[in-house]
Amino acid sequence: MALKKLNPKIKFAELNLKVVTQAQPLKATGRLVIGVNSFGFGGANAHVILESAPQHAASASAAPAQALPIILSARSAAALPAAASNLNDYLAKTPDFNVYDLAYQLALRREQHPHQVMAFCQTPSEVSAFLSQVIAQSEPLLGGKTIAKAQGPVFVFSGNGSQWASMGRSLLASNAVFQQAIAEVDAHFMPLSGYGLQDEIAGRNGQDSDHRYAQTEIAQPALFAIQVALVQMLRSQGITPSAVTGHSVGEVAAAWTAGALTLKDATAVIYHRSRMQGKTKGSGQMTAVAMGESEMNALLAECGLNIAIAGVNSARGITLAGEVNALSQIEAQLAARNIRFKRLDLDYAFHSAKMDPIENDLIAALSDIKPQLNSIAFYSTVTGELLSGEQLNAQYWWHNIRQPVLFENAINAINQSGANVFLEVGPHSVLRSYILETLKNNACEGLVLGTLSKTEHCENKVFSAMASIIASGCEIDWATQFPTPGQFMQLPNYPWQRERLWVNSSTESLGQLSRDMLHPLLGYALKQHASSWENQLDTIKKHRTGRSCRRRCGSFPRHWLC
């Protein structure tokens, strides 16, 4: 930089060195290797070697096999319409652009900022429609915000209470991945049951769905099949769980997702579990109560009632199971104490002594299943802890029916492992409030989503959950959507949102940043003092003789009074 003359004692030619004193042209072809030195003023030294990128033969652009996420991200919500406008203008010049290449560039070759919107598109016209929506800000869009230290997602599988008439019917009619997954479950279920779950979900098995789903031997297998199909939809977009847990019957789908049970064995568990529990119909009912476990134990002891705590869902949420008369008595006590409760629409007393008559038959029916080591962490709601898949034998599934559901313990254990993004997998979210309560008690910022609901049960609802997970910052298996690299596209740069930053004066300001010199000798007028001036004078500069300086008088004063 400041070199003017080379040291004659250094033999640069013999050392094969050339000191660069001006810009040098790089060769147009061939391999380049360049070293870049940086010697910091504070003593930090660095040397980086740069090499030409390897040459690859250009491959044909891949065609999208399914709808892919088109992601727009920005550092502020205000920048998103600008980003969409720039991209829309760019794509308008190449209307035959490849959606696969565009999705690949936006997902994997661009920095992801905190604010994101996206749509799942398969054709250029769908991309254009999405960008127009972002520009117009005319309707709600898929997406979300980044979560600090996002870990997950954790798949939480709903239990009884999430089923409803027509659940899964819309997806069965519209989504090929969902259809295929239900068919795969049916291949194992029909030989056991004699009827198909595709027909059940489609409403082709006679009677109305509400009446049939009141029978647990029908509702549980349908719930399981829908959960398996939802997992396959999520997997098809590269969204896989970091851990799984399930509430009661939800543990069966959780065990399959974790890899602890094959689909055949999981289907056998759901069939025999529901069939056996169906025999206990009419033996009791269940009530959900907004109360803590210890408080409820004290109240039950005080009242002397034979009621089981069937589930501990959160610090202020438990489920009771017992005979109808006993539940009515405890509900009267709760009402007198102004404590919220709700009798569940079930004609069964799950997770209580009313299940004891089916113990031996259930264990015998499941004696042939072969649990295996899981590939995804499985948190048991029987033990409330992390559990190896090899332990999910017939005896475990009996405990899954008989023992209380320790849902709060399982969520606590998952949260303490660092996970803070949860997705409830099922036809309707019934566990979200419990998870949020546990996160709040742990002072943890998190995200709790659902796949479907009674009011939103189409494909777009599942895509919405996917978009929120992607935006949250969770790790995504992008190789599922993009098995081969997309072709490079020179997309528009980031749309900077320019702001005018100017220091405004106040009545207290001395005006030091905005004042003007009014006189070469007097300098600046002092705003706070009338007839006062300020200047800085060089007393030496004007009195030089050769290389020496002579003073003719003392220094000038800095302030002048006139």
C-alpha cells in the first residue's frame, strides 16, 4: 500500500516472489489460487487461500415433483412487499422460470431473516399469485417469525377428545401423500378388522360419523391412521421431529414415528388396544378439571370418593376417571369451590381400575409385536421420561391403558432438553393450552402449533404449520424437497429500507454539530452567551523560518468577549 521502493537486499526473483504495487489482471481461464493476507493493527494476522470453484457440467433443471416452499424473508415486515415486488419484476422477464430452481435458491442460497412469508407452489402461475398477494398485503399469508434458539419440532400426538365427525375427509380427497399413507395403514388393518379406514374416514361405512366415532374401537384406529398420514405429509416436506410424545392413544403413532414399532406392529397395537377398551363401554366416564394434582388428591381424600386421577396434563390441568355417580359428586364439590371442570364426551373410564378386566387378553394379543431401538427420541407419558423403543412391549401397552397419563412430566422433560417448538399432530388441537402452560411455568419462549382443527381441516392448514416451523428456525431436511442442487439464478438483491437519520436540535442544544464559523479570528458565536465567541487558533503555523519555529507572543485566548 505504501511501498515505493523495493529492498535491494531481498532477492525477489530468486525467491519467486513478486510484490504487487498495482492492480493485476487475473487470467481469464484455468484454475486460480490466490492468497489474501490481513495484518491487523492490534496484532491479529490472518491468511486466506482462495481457489476457483470446481467445474461441474450443467445439468438439466429438475421439475418439481410436489409443491415446494417459495420463501421470502426480510429483517422487517415492511421489507417483505418490496422483496416480493423486486422478485416479481425479475421473474416477469423470464416467465418460463423453473420453480424447482427458484425454490432451491430462496431456501438454500439466501440468508434467512427473522420475518418470513411463504407459499407452497408447483407452477410459475402459483408463484406469481403468491408474490402478488405479498405485494398487495391483501390476505393472511403463511409464515412467521424466528424463535430464539429454536429447537424442534417435537411431534405431540393427540389422544381421545381430538376426534370429530368428518375428520381427515378433506385431506383424503385432495392430498396424494395423505391418501397413500391411509392405504398403507389399511393394508395391515383390514386383515385384522374386516373393514377399511379409508372408507371409515370417507364416511362410506354406514351411519353418521358422530355415532361411529363414539365407539372407541372405531375412533382410535381412525385417529391413528390420520396421524400416520399427517406425519407422512410433514416428512414429504422435510419436516421431521427431533422428539415425539403422545397423550394416551397418541403414543401408538408416536412409537411408529420414532421407529420403535413397524407400521404393522403399530397397527396391531391400535387394533387390539381399541378393541379391548371397547368392551369396557358404560363402566364409567371422565372429567377434565382446572386443578393441580396435589390439590385434587387432597379433595378426593376429603370427600372419600373412589375416583382415579387418569391424567396430569399441566400444573393446573388434570383428568379424572370413575363411575358416573362419583364424578357427579366431585363435580358438585368443584362447582361449590368455583373451580372449572368439564365432563368429557366419553362413555369410558380410561386409565382407571375399570380397565383391569382386559389386562390378560391385551397382553396375550400383543405378545407377538417386536419393539426395536428407536431412531427419534421417544418421551413416554406412562413414565414421564425418555424411554428406549425396545421397552415398548405388550406389558408397556397395558400400562399405557391402565396408568395415568403423565403428560406434564413428559413435556417438562422435553423442554428441559432444550426443545421449544411443538407441533400437535391430530385432527384437532386439544393439548396446546397444556403445553403453553408448561412452557410459561418454565419461563421458556416457545411455539406451539397444530396440524388440523374442526374449522380448518384442509391442506392449507397443514402447510401453515409447515411454514411456521420453517420460519421458526428449526432444522429442516431440505434434501427431501431438493434431492439435487437447483440451477443458479441471479435473483434481486435485498431491498434495503432506507431511513433518514438526523439529529434534531432541541432548546437545550449547544448547536455544536450545526454551527457555522462567522469570522476567521472570532470563530463561532456562542449561543448560550451573548457577545461571546469561540475559536481555536494555531499560534505556530504562521511563524516558521525554514524548519524552526519562533513565537512572537504568547498564545491567543480561546474565548473572546466583545
